[in-house]
Amino acid sequence: MVNDLDGYKRCVNNLTTRGVPWYKDKGVVRLNTFISVVFTGQLLNGFDDSLLGGYQALNSWREALNYPSNSSIGLLSAAAYIAGFFTAPVAAYVADRWGRRWCVRYSALTMLLGSMLGALSGVDGADGYGLFIASRVVIGSGLAFCLMISPIMLQELPHPSQRVFLAALFNCNYAIGGFTASWLTFGTSYINNNWSWRIPYIVQIVPALYLVIAIQFVPETPRWLMSKGREEEAMEFLVKYHGNGDPQDELVLFEFEEMKSALHEERTRHQDSWSQLFATKGNRHRIAIVLLIVSCQNLSGTAIIGGYYTQILSLVGITNTQQQTGINAGLTGWVFISAIIGASIVNRVKRRTLLMGTWAALILVNIAFTVTAARYTITGSKAAAIGNVVLLWLYDGTFFIVCGPLFFSYQTEVLTFSTRAKGMMIWGISNKVISIFNAYVNSIALERIGFRYYIVYTCILSAQLVGMYFLAVETTGLTLEEIAILFDGEESTAPHVDIADIEHKISEKKGQADGVVQSVKSVESA
């Protein structure tokens, strides 16, 4: 086992520092192309989420669904989450039994079929609301598979030098999807018939179909292959994509032995059983982090903005359809920029600093957001209304600086291989339970108590910040296998690594390379 953690960090850094830019490494370029396919699932999630919020501003959509009440709209949102609640346990089993890719396949198929059903709502006298809610159930059953397992693939597939950044980019695709859908809805809002909302659903079919086809070509993760005894295939993956075709590449040999040793330790200690999720102090700490992150994702107040921004804008006097859809379109563009900022700094800022610093800022914005909404409600101040819209943008932007890079990667990197799918199942179920609550309660609460509902979230955000202080663990600079040491100490399943031997080999290899360079210079000078 690794006892010299600082020495291990130094060795890993030496092994993963690339001699050439990643775009000149054919293996990494090809691998990143496959990884971009995995991103498509979250792009579709962002696109789909934005549609339901945008549709509420379209009279043609309300008419096609027979003017649903706020509670009926809440049920439309909840239907997808209820379906996901029941499919989340299945996703964990499928991911561990048959592989990560099958989960993405299922998610892509449900998005394709659900989009078709949604586009057909209300056609030729069909029950518009019934068909639309059916589409939400179909889509929701697959989203659980995507949101639980795609982040795992983004921890297990990338080259070690790019793992953190690529995992951080996953949720940026949610912003891209939302940005595209909101601007599309803004454009179609000028169409005064059912095509104003059918066109966005039809457009959603295109990336869904692409994902159905493209996922067939994405390789399975080497850790899963090794867990099934398919070590030769795991080595082939590492050589092809992490070693640029060199079977003697030091990083490839190191990764292979590290994965093999860690998986052996997990099996020896029966870490692959479901009961082990809560059997040790380290695993209980991991699950506590999973639950903390899922609460931050769903109980931060952003669910109100994303799903019910039309009601929020109505509270401050903005009721025009084009104004509402236009503000939302601009907001999604700002969210995308914020997510990119977060992804760009994730390797430069420590995890705890990014989490707690952003959350403290979010609390301050939440307080100001509440004050401006209250000011408008009491006095009708136009300045307060404008300030509230600005703060709405700042609220979502601040959230996505941390949500973009960490809220789909942090919990997956603190879980070990054997607990990763199971832990994400707990995340998935918790996510759906809170989302169902949000779908039912947010709309009704905004209608009945208005701006006072924001105060509830001020309290929740404060409690979450305290949770971050006591639970968040600093994982910057560590590989997936080595993060286990921070949770389990001497009981860790981390691999046995001889630091001195690794450093000697690295030094020896660098010495040989320097000798070659000097020889070349001597020949050139002669």
C-alpha cells in the first residue's frame, strides 16, 4: 500500500505529464472523440429540461394540453422523476453486470422514443396531456441510467492527465443543451400554432438518434473489463488509448498494475457486496458525501429558476411571452459561460475551496434575490424588478461555477470501483425523490407564498455549507485508486506501489532521453 502520499503524487505527475500536446497523440484524440459521445446524454438532458420550462410560456402548448393547472404541470415534471426513481436500482445492476455502455444505450433509446411521443401529443384529437405525460415517463426512465452511469464512464475512460477536466466538462453539456433549447423555443414562440412547441421536440430526436448509433463504437471501461477477468482487453485499451500503441509505456504498465491490485484488494475484503456500502466508516463517509452533493444539486433554489422561471418573472411583472422566453434564452447562455469557467479552474482550485467559496457566494446572492422580490411585491418598484432579473442570472451563474465541474464528478471519484455504481444508485434514487418534491411543491409554493419561499432556500443553503465544511475531502491530484487512502487509512484497498522504484525508473528514463538529446546536439554541432 502507498504510505508516502506526497511521493505518490509526485510519481503520478511525472508519469502523466505528456511530452506532446494531447491533440498530437492519436490514441488520446480517438479516445476523446468517443468520450464526446458520452457527453451527448447530458446535452439531451439539458435540452429536455429547458423545453418544459420554456413551454409554460407558450399559449399553444397550454391549449394543446387543455390548459393544465399548476399542479398538473407539476405532475408533468414529476412523472419523469418518478419513472427514474424506479429504474435507478436497475441501472446500477446493469452497469456492474453487463457494462457501462448498456446504460447509455437504454437512455438514448428512451430519449428517442419519448421525444417522438411528445411531438405527437394532441395530434388528430389525441389526448394531449396524457400523451405528453407518457413521453415524460419514457424519457425519465432512461435519464436515470444516463445521469448515474455516464459520470462513472468519465472517471474510468479518460487518460489520467485529462480525467478531471473531461469529467468536469460533462455538466457543461447540460448548459449547451439548455442554451440550444431555450433559443430555439424563443424563436418558435413567434409561431402562433402547435409547431411552436412541436419543432423543439422534433429537433431533440436528432441528437438522440445520434447517441443510439454512436454509443455502439465507444469502448468499455478498462476497470470494468478487469473486474470481469478480461485483463487482456483492459490492457489492449490502455495500450491503444493511454499509451499511444506502446505496450511498454510506463504509464500503461503502472495503470494496469494499480487497477489490478486495487480490484484484488476490494474482492479480498468483499467490498463488492451491497452490505459494504455502510459497513465501514470510510464507506459511510462516502455515502454522506453522495447525499450532500445530491442535496446541493436539487435543493439550492436553481430548480425553481429552471422549471418555473415564468412564474418567477410573473412575480416581478414580466408576463410577455417573448420577454420571458428571451430572458430564459439569455440566462442559459450565461449558465454555459459559468460552467466553462468552472471547468477551466477545476484543476487550479482545490475541491473544498471551490465548493465552499461558491456556496458562500450563492447564499449572499440568494438573500439579495429574496430582498428584491420582496421589494417589488410590496412597492411595485421597477428598479427592484430589474434587479431581481439580474440576480436571477447571477444566482444560476454562481451555482454552475461549482455545479458544472464537480456535481457529477466529485461523488464518483470518492467512491471505489466496487461501490461506484451502487453509490450512484443511492444518488439516483435521492435525486429523483428530491426532484419529485421540487416538481410538486415549487410551483404551488411560489403561487401561494411568493418570494417568502426563497427564505426556505436561504436556510437550506446555509446548512449545506456547514455540511461541506465537515464532510468534503480534498482529492486534488490523486488517482481514483489513491483517493481511497483519504477515507480508509490503513484499511484502504489502495494498491501496493513501490514509490522509490517508480521514481528510479522515471529518473532513468529521463536520463536516457537527455542522453539522446545531447547526442543529437553533438552530431548537429559537428
